[in-house]
Amino acid sequence: TSTNINVFSGKPSVGITAGNDNPTVGTAVTLAVSATIPGAPTGISIQSIRVTFGDGGSADLGATPGNVLHTYIQTGSYTATATATATNGQSASASVTLYVK
């Protein structure tokens, strides 16, 4: 006899990648955001996803991961961060650094 036990941490799994991590000032950058809750029982899902761009800007994706565009207007190093919050209140974040020239 065997028994399967699913371990549920309750925290979302989040990812963020940049289509171009060395963009030019004034050129839109595509950031791809993923968010899931591995092993989540029925009733627990992604409630909200917020992306901050590191330059004071941000975007709310609602409960659906996907792509977001952002244009940087000054040269420099920026950290874009995606934070996903689950319906159980747990949250997790992931970041990517962009070097705008």
C-alpha cells in the first residue's frame, strides 16, 4: 500500500524576464511575468500581480500573469520586480535587473 502526500507551501511561484535587459532610453521593454501556486488546493489561486519598474512606475496585472511593456526615460540600472499575492494572503516576488543605455 502506498500513500501520496501533496505538500502545499501556500506561496506563489513567480518569475519575471526581460525581452531585452540592455534597452535604449525611450524604447519599450517587454517584461514577461509568470505566477502559479504549485499544488494549490481548490479555492486558492493568484489574486493579484503587481510589477514595479524600479523608476517609480508600476503596473497591476490583476490575477492574470502575462506581458507588460515599460519605457525607461533615463539611462541607469533598474530592478523590475513582480509580486504575486494568493487568495490565502501569501505572496512572493521575483526580480530582473535592466541596464538602460
